[in-house]
Amino acid sequence: PWSFTAHRWDIAEGNMLSVKAKSSKFIRAINMRGVNELKGQLPNGLWGKVCMVHMGVKLPENVVNVNQSLFTLVCIGNLLPVKGHQFLLKALFLLKENNVNLRCLLFGDGPLRDELQQIANKLNLNSMVEFCGRVAHDEILNLYATGGVSAVVHPSIETKDGEKEGIPVALMEAMAAGVPVISTTTGGIPELLGDGAGILVPPEDSEALADAIEQLMKDHELRRKIGAKGKEKVKKEFAIDSVVAKMVELFMGSEDEK
């Protein structure tokens, strides 16, 4: 027996889904949106094979309180259109115009690096924004563990050709460390940030994004509350141990059917 996981492009491009579904024991989607989109492409008789098991993250053992005197906003993701970095830069410009003082670290690289750097230069954001490039995964986790991050922002959009986020692991890892997060109502993100586990704003809305960032900056109790809710959400639904247990159960069921 065999199974497969369908991610964003597997579903969007119809990557031999019907052919694979006929012989597979089960099909895993990583969020409910994926489940619904898979069912939209498969005959009704195969819907029973579709199940949802989230991606999982390891829960950190020890995390200290934020110790930054200057509010430090972090954005983690490849510099691609779907990540929406240009709208974050415009939001930071609005904050700068309102004399809001913070620093923003952009971790990641990609084809939009030069274009985004030019936007930052044009908006005179060089004193506020730092393009950090690619860094080792452990460096990001260490920033969380040592209290070096005030909040994480993920300004994702849905592109004109339909590309959108699943449930970003970058957000899960920040939430697991108790770091408050801000993102957009695209793809599977509301599934992660719902019920107060994070702040959601409309995509491509720099003003709403700027307001959310400023709200977190000014309200320490809100940061604490959102950080705690986010951590509990990840612990309950996205911890690697529970995800592995669900996958083992599915695999064992497939073996029993041989």
C-alpha cells in the first residue's frame, strides 16, 4: 500500500490526482482548504480517502521573555510574490511617517531581492529594515528562544495565477515559542491564526498591516495574550508528536488492509 501528501501546487495543477487517488490507500492534505480543493477534483467515491493531518513543529523547551529595548519585527520567507513583502515595506513606510520607531529583519532570499531593496531605498527605510538573507534554521529558533523577537509578520497574498500559502511553518514555529504573529486571510493561514491565536488582516492592505503592527507595539498585554493563545494552539494541533501519531495510525490502518 502507498499514500501521498498533496501540497499547494499538487492540488492547483491537478498533479495526476485522480490517477494516484485510485490506487493509493489515503491522501493527506495539510489543511482543510486542501481537503476541500482535493474533493473538488476527485470523484465522490474517492472522497473517503482524503484526510487532513497538519504539518508539525517541535515545541521549544525553554523560551525567555522578549528583552529587546527596540521593538523587533521579523519576517521569514523566500522573497517571492506570494509572500507579499512589498506590502510590508509600504506598511513600514506608513509607520515611519507616523514617527513609529522599530526595526524589521527580513530573513530569506529570492528573485525579488533587488526589487524589494529598491523599494526600501525609495521609501528611505534603510534605517528600519535589514535584509538578512538566508540563515541557518537554528539561528531563527535561537532568536525566539533568547527573546530577540517582539513579533513575527507574514504578509502573504494570493497571486494573480492563484498561488497561495498553505499553513506556513514559519508562523507555527514563532507561535510555538510564544511570539505573537500577524498575517493575512489567505490560503490556510486563518486555520492557524483563528480564535485569537494571531492577528489577521486583509491581503495587500498595507494600512491594515501597519495598524496591526502599531497595535502590538503599543499594547504589551495584547502581545502577551496573543503569544499565549498562539502557543496553546500550536501545542494542541500542530505539535510534531501528535502529527506523527496521526500519521502512524493512518499507516498502520493501510497495513491492516493489505
